[in-house]
Amino acid sequence: MDLSVSSSEQGAVTIVHVAGEIDVYTAPLLREVLDKQVAAGRTDLVVDLEKVTFMDSTGLGVLVGRLKLVRGQNGTLRIVSAQERILKVFKITGLDKVFHIYPTVDEAAAASNA
């Protein structure tokens, strides 16, 4: 399965919607979309992984790299996922302690104002 990445804006928050599989072949697309948002000054990011069916370490690497990038610009990157198989990847790697993970896009977007 391929990867689909799109974005929308909710006030000052940019929501990046991801669907499909994030692996060594598709992760560069996700990296490119996130990098374009940051280059455009959009550093309050929510990455919606609700429609992601698979994510490997390459996908995690992209997210960690972009988190460092936005933090360097006083920005934030929050994750949305309520899927156990995706959450498990974050838990196993300990990245659930690094990323703020929310069950819905609305909760993640609202957290930017907190």
C-alpha cells in the first residue's frame, strides 16, 4: 500500500494527515511534506496517524527528526493515534515519553493553546 499525505490548517496549527504504510520506501514523502511545512514557518504541527496501517523505524526516525527541527524553532509536533498497533511502536521504543500523543485531532490541536 502506498502512502498518502495531505495537510490542513486549524488556526495556527497545521494538521498533517497521513494514511497508508510508513516504511523505508514511503518515509521520504512524509519527511518532504513536514519539511515544507516547517520551511513555510508552520512549526505548530499535528501529525494525524489514525489512517496509518503500518509504521517501521524509518517512520519513527522521520518523526523524531522533525520534532527536533520544530523544537529548534520553538515549535511543537504532536501525534494523533488511538490505534494500538501504532501506539505500541511508540511504547516499545520509549518515544511515547518524547512525543505528546492524543486520541483525536481536536484534542491535539486544542493542546497547542494550552
